[in-house]
Amino acid sequence: MRVLQQALLAVLACVAVSCKKPQATDIPGRYNRLRAQGGELLDLKADGTFVQIYSNSTVLRTNLGQWAFQAKPPALVLRNALIIDDGPGHPATMAVTNGWKLNARRLAGLLIFEDPGAEPFARITAENQ
């Protein structure tokens, strides 16, 4: 019975952390995502700037821009960001945009940014490096 109570408390704690909406102060940090042909890193600085790095077997591209947090609905808005198309069958193509909006949410306590139709950016932690 005691084990069941501890398990239930652990589950409730995980749910509570996952349900907490992201806040602007939660955002700074390093995030990455796997892409069809490579990887992408976002380093979001506390001063509202970011470094974006895309790499694959033939390209390494670094980009700088500014970010802002939109509270409702929670979203990360990137200005001067690279939009990358690296789908199978063609080389990666890149374009700069001034309003890339990524939905922000927590998944099992981990802050992620989602772009519909693509892998999400997940915060880099000691556990997932």
C-alpha cells in the first residue's frame, strides 16, 4: 500500500510540472532538434538574443537574431531566424524570416518548442545531452 501511495505521489508531481505553463523567465537556455539531414541548435540568451546553428554532413551555418516570448498562447517568436528545408532528396535550402512562431509547452517537465510538421526543439539538460 505504501509503495502505491509513493507511486501515486510521483505521478501527481510529474503531471503538476508538465501542466505548468512556460514563462518568459523559463526560456533562456540551449535547445536542439534533429532534422532530416542534420541537426539544429538554438541558444536563447537572457538578453533576448539567440544563436542558431544548423549543421549536416556538408553545411555548417550560424545565424544571430532576437527572440521574444508570447504568453497567450505560449509561443517563442524568433526574428531574423533561418527557416531550413532539408527534406530527403535535395540539398538543404535556407531563408531568413522575421516572425517564426514556435508553440511552447512542457512535456514531462521538459520545455519544448514545436513547429507544426517538424521535430520539436527540446531544452538541452545534463540528462539528455
